[in-house]
Amino acid sequence: MLKQFKVNPEDSLLVQSEDLGNLVSAIFQKMGVSKEDADLGADVLVSADLRGVDSHGVSNMLRNYVNGYTSGQINPTPDMKIIKESPATANIDSDRGLGIITVPKAMDIAIEKANTVGVGMVTIGNARHLGMASYHAMRALEHDMIGVCMTSCPPSVLPTYGAEPRLGTNPIAMAVPAKNDHPFVFDAATSAVASNKIGIARRLGAKLEPGWLADEFGTPIMETMEVPEKYQLLPVGATRELGSHKGYGLSCIVDILGGVLTGFGYGASPGRPNFGHYVAAYKIDAFTDVDDFKSTMDEWMYMMKNTKPAPGEERVMVAGQPEHEMELIRSKEGIPLHQEVVDWFKDICGELSVEFSLG
Amino acid sequence: MLKQFKVNPEDSLLVQSEDLGNLVSAIFQKMGVSKEDADLGADVLVSADLRGVDSHGVSNMLRNYVNGYTSGQINPTPDMKIIKESPATANIDSDRGLGIITVPKAMDIAIEKANTVGVGMVTIGNARHLGMASYHAMRALEHDMIGVCMTSCPPSVLPTYGAEPRLGTNPIAMAVPAKNDHPFVFDAATSAVASNKIGIARRLGAKLEPGWLADEFGTPIMETMEVPEKYQLLPVGATRELGSHKGYGLSCIVDILGGVLTGFGYGASPGRPNFGHYVAAYKIDAFTDVDDFKSTMDEWMYMMKNTKPAPGEERVMVAGQPEHEMELIRSKEGIPLHQEVVDWFKDICGELSVEFSLG
């Protein structure tokens, strides 16, 4: 059952995904979540770890979710209701349910609708944290559909020329199936850098790159320097001259589709702990021959990956490729958990009377 | 009829939009385009000029279109055919028709489908140049719908880490109605800067900003310098450290939806003169109450516009605001045409036996 061993000087444990998933599910169940929902939520978290998206995996997120359940901010038994619907659309009141559990279900509704009329598009309001956006988008792949997911997050990012955060990191994800190659899976925040990257830079004493952040007054920092005490996040593009109005505008699109369109507000209003989500599925067969499409995606991926690299660069990659490569490794070798995370697991298992089954 | 006067040392004429539209339509008709189609194409071009998007207006584009028609690359009487269809989708073979004329028609099909099932999504293959992407997206506004438009362009932009262009400038446009405020209208290339901005910088002897371009070998130029003889365009984000994988990935999304999904290839294959387009309409009433949505958009726009500006900045704007403000001015005062453009008009009118009616 357990396959774990020390791997590096950081004192990490390598844990098999199935074991980690079972433990996470057991903890969710102690929060009052049904077994089925707990298994789904565990799958979303462990998938993030398998794909190397540690920021959205077990180590980084489970504690927040446990806190959200125990403080009452997250509803363990949400009564999800479709409040408006058409053949291609639905708008759901997710009753403060955790996004990693409610959004896969919303995506399944979108997939069903796309199967019937070609496109399915579902908004989810009154919601909590989404987890890894690409998980939900990737749910469309096995149905030979293109999957899309966005989430309107509480504000942390400046608009272009602005001194106050008005938008969340508002990620956009899209998953597209290929034939023999791995799927194209784009999943990125519309901010210049992820917030946790800044935390890591500060911990390591690394310097900021120009354009990563604005100072506390909103002026983009365009020199190489240490991470300041107070700072603000910038949209992709960093400055107007470098195209930050593009990152800002795309973030607005996410706030409108995942926020305003739900009828439950948007990132800045009501703000935390609210989130709003958006998923969509496009049936490839409703546009063109599926087999031709997937073969062309193989050809397109091959072209992109075989682009001559710029001097000093090793290779050109395609969205979803690093995560695919990591998944191949971690599925076999296991997911590394830092000793500090292992200790947290031991503590929380003690508190909740869950058998600690990782070591 | 004519309202024109010299405005500035550059010797521009100010021309009323209606007069300009009539002249452009007459020229399209001489290319073999029907009056109805010619009027539509003229409206797209003049709308770009009215909104200050001169890069996609009459001065910059009409000559290319005339060349395309006379060389046989653009078909003046295309037989647009829906080759695959579902209640929410259609895929169109546009028979080498000019995008500024075929895509509004495709958008009308998307709007009709959205009216019936909530979402309409139409791909257009075997196509020619799109014009201003937001024109097509904005067509949804009067129907209380959100409009989307993307176009897969021939390659001119490097992938992250790449030394060879693989993607077009691949713009994304989205238009969203508000109640009393102007609509939110995002329309931006996924490249760091527009190609014509570089041309202007070179003409004016202006320096490059760091991150605008890569050198001819693909290395991003991160210093302030004059425009080099040979260069390459970068995706939004400029370098991997600043998030160019996001601009690159978004450009890929456009290439897939506007290219691969049409079944007629993608940006790099077959390349010029082919383009592929994608439009979509989302019916707001299929998600939430339209009046509530539009009121919330007013509130959201107000919040964004009233963000405290960063030091030295005048104000925070919302996508579509500068274009809306320009349209108010140019609708009244006229559209400026450089003398060189006026001369071209005189020449082409002579060649085609069209009455030159601008002065």
C-alpha cells in the first residue's frame, strides 16, 4: 500500500497518488462531505500534484479548505440549484460549495448540453475556491470536446495605470484533445506572476525581474531588486508599453463571464470568500470531423515542439507538455510531500481521528 | 455633403464617415462585390476609423483589399456554405471571401443560434482578412448578447523560447453591453506589440522599450535601443520570466479555435493568404436577468474607471473606452485622412472610373 522514501535534502516523502487521495478523501469526509464528493475533491487536488501544479495541490490548498469548512465559509453539503437554463446554458447557485467539488459537476452539465446542441456553457455563482482550472476543462477531453474554465477571484491585481487592486488573478484554462500526442492544456493566471512565486522569491532571497510587481503605490518596478515589504500584483504585460492593457482586459473578461454573468457579483464585490466560475464544452463533431481534427492537432503540436529554439534555449514546449511530462514521472515515482506537510497531516489526522496512512 | 478641412501640419483632410463609406463602397463594387456586401465592408472599415483603430481602417487596409481582389486572392462573390451545423454551432467554408464581409454574416448566424439555444458559435474557414475583430463581436450588443471574435493569422510571432515565427498576431475580441455606460469592448492582438507600431517607431526614430521585440535570432531585446534592421515579434509577456508563455498559449487558443477547428488548416499551414475566423454570441438572458446584468456592468465599469491612479497617471480606463471617446469626436468632427491616402483615393478612383467625392 505505502510506497514512500526520502528523496532529497529537503526531507520530502514520495507518496503514491492513490494513498494520498484516500487520505485526503477521508479528511473531507470528516468535514461532513459525502464520500462521493470527497473522492471527487481528492481527485482534483491529487491531479494538481501529479501534474506538478503544486500551488493548487494537496500541500498548498487542503489546509485552506479544512479551515473554510471548519469556519463555516464552505458548505460541505451544498444544495446546487440551476437557477436559469437553456439548451446550451445553465447558471448554477452552488450554495457555498467548494469549487473543486461543484465545478466538475457543472462541467458535466456543460458536456451533456454540448452533446445535445454542440456547445454547453455553465456559470457557477455563490461559489468557493476552484482549484486547478485545467482539471475542469480537461473533463471534456474524453468526450472529444474542447473544455474551457475561468474563475473570477477576489481582487489582488492592479488595472493598467491603477493604484488599487480591482481584479483577481483570474485564470483562463482550455483543454484540446490530440490524437496520439498529449492534449493541449493551457492554464494560466492573467496576472504577470503568481502570488506564491513572489513568496518563494522572498524566502530564497532571489531578486525580482523587472515587470513582476508594482510598488505599494502602483508604479511598476522595472529594475532588478529584492522583493519589497509591500507590493502589488500587475496584469500580464506589466506596463502599458509592454501590453499590460491586454492582461488587464483578459482579466476583465474572466471577471465578467465568471462573475457578473452569474448574477452573484464579481471579484471585488462581494469579494472574499466568494468566487464565481465559468465552464464551457465545445463538441468538435459539431464543427468538423473529429478524427481529422485530432490528427491536425498532432501535426500542429509537432510543428510547435519542433520550432528551432532561440540561442541558449533547449526547446520550445506546448501548453500542457511540462505537466504531462511531470504526470508521467509522479504517477510512477510518487508525489513529494515536504516534511512540514507530513507533520500537518499527522496533526490533523490526530484531531479528526483519521488513520494516518502515509508512513 | 462634404465637410472637410485641413487640420494639422501633416496635411490631413477631415472627412465625414458617411462620405468615406460611400466612396469605399463604390470601390468595392468596382471589385465585383454586390452593393449590399460593399456597403457592409465599407461599414466595417469606417467603423474602425471612427473608433480610432486606424490600423484596421480605410487608410491602412483598403489598398490591401483592392490588391487582393485584383490579384484574385479574394473572391468578390463568394459562395458561403455551412459545411457542418448543430443547434449551437456552424462551420462555414467562406470560399475565399473577405472577412470584413463574410464574418458579420457568420456572426448573424451565431446570434440567431444564441437566440434559439442560448449560445451560437461559428467558425469560418477558407477565409481572408477579418478587419477589426471587435466590429464582429459588437454586432451581438444590440441583441443583449456578449459577442466574441478571434482570428487565426499567418505566422509572424515567436513561441516562447522559439527562434521561428509560428503564430499570427491572433487577436481576441469580446464585447459586453452595459446599461447606461458604453459597452466593454476588448480587442487586442496576443503579440506584445502590433507590427505597425514598430514601423511607426522606426519612422520616428523612437527607441524600443525593453521586451517589445526579439532580435532576428529570437532572443528578446531587453534594453532600450533603436529598432534593428531585422527583428521578430514576441507574444504578450515578452519573456518567459514576464509571462510570455501566457501570451503564447492564448495565441495558440486562437489558432486552434479560428484555425484547426475550421478544418481548413491553421496560421502556419497553409499560411498566406489564408485566414480562419471564430465568432460566438452568448445570450445574457440564458444565464441571468438582462436588466440586472447591464446594471451590474454599469456598476463594474464605474468601479474600474474610478480606481485611484498610480503616481503620474491620469486615470484608469476600461476596454472600449478610448475607442468610444474617439467615436464621439470623429462622428462629429470627421475622420482624418493623410494627404498621401487622399492621393491614393484620387488615383484609384481615376483607374476605376469612380467619382472621387471627398474633396
